[in-house]
Amino acid sequence: MTGNAGITGRCGPCLAGLSRARWITSREGTAGALSLARLCAAAGFEAAAAFRSDNGRTA
């Protein structure tokens, strides 16, 4: 994805604009993964996790 095309809304970043993005997130069952799932669901999509890790240095 180049720049901020399609992700900036009237009130700042718009999560729905990232619905086709591939995500790096924490392991399933963690608070971080659950938060991402809930935020994306509220925006009307399910995040496609391309990579999962609880170690930020590996991503």
C-alpha cells in the first residue's frame, strides 16, 4: 500500500480503508489479537493476518 490512499477519513485514519491489507498481529488468543479482531469487525471486515508473533522485533 502506498501512502495513505484510502485510509484517511473525516476524523483521521479510517480502519475500513485497510480492509484489503495483510496484517502483522500477535498470537491468536492474546489481548492484542482480540482487540484487532474487534476493531476490524466494528469497521465491517475481518483482518487477514499474514504473520503472527508476540515478539515485535521479529516483525
